[in-house]
Amino acid sequence: MSSDIEIGIAEMFRDAVKQNIVMELRTQADWDRFKEIDEAARAQTAEENRAFQHDRSQRLVEARKEIIDRAGAITHDHPTPFGTDKFDKAAIDRQANRKVDADHQRCLLAIQQREADSYVALREDIHTREGIRDQARDAFTRSVDRRNGDDRRMPSRDR
């Protein structure tokens, strides 16, 4: 079950990744992709929150039915003690509320995780593209090596 702490940590991680990648955005295509990822995540989060508020009562009904069905099912576990009611309305309501809230939190965490993964993928694409430029610069640096005599002929760490 996720908690507010987990969501807070996920938000901090996502914000750190966003802040880190902003420094690496060089082209308009990179910025457009960054904005697209951000807007898609915001839209998904807003939709999940709207659906949660709108469908909460229906989700609670379904969760209660599932809990009652599970409580009434035949199991091979140790039987409950005599006099214990597996169909306590208050306990079922608490469990249903916890389950619905946990499912909502899990959806929000999944949205944030997908957003962070998209930012990481964008950064990897940028690094791949920029790596080609770095290879050319490194090759040029090796070709114009200004060391003297025998030192120049010795392999360096780069090779």
C-alpha cells in the first residue's frame, strides 16, 4: 500500500530528473518532447483525480462486494473463532476505503514513474545524439596530440 511519503519521494525524484534534464535540452525538438511528456503526465494525473472523485462511490461499492465475497468464500485456512463475525460492516467499510485509496495512490505513483522514465529516455536520446559530436571532438584531439617524440607514440588512456 502506498502512502503520502512514497508519493512525496516519487515527486521529488521526478522533479530532480526534470531539473537535471532541462540543462541538457538543446534543440527545439528536445523542448517540444519535454513539454509533451510534462503535459501528458499532468493530463493523466488530472484525469485520474477527476475519475477518483467522480467514481469513488462506485469504487467503494465494488471494493465492499469483493471483500464480502472473499470473506464468504470457502477457504482451507484455520477457521475463525466461534463468535467472530467476518461480516462486520464497519470493518468492511474501513477495508474498502483503504483499498480504494491505495488503488488511487498506486495509479498516481505509476503516472509519476512513467513520467520519470520518459524523461530518462529523453536524456538517453540526447546523450546518444551528443555522443556522436563528442566522438568527433575526441578523435580530433587525439589526432593533434602535441606531445614530443616517444611520449607521442605511447598509447594514452583514451585508446
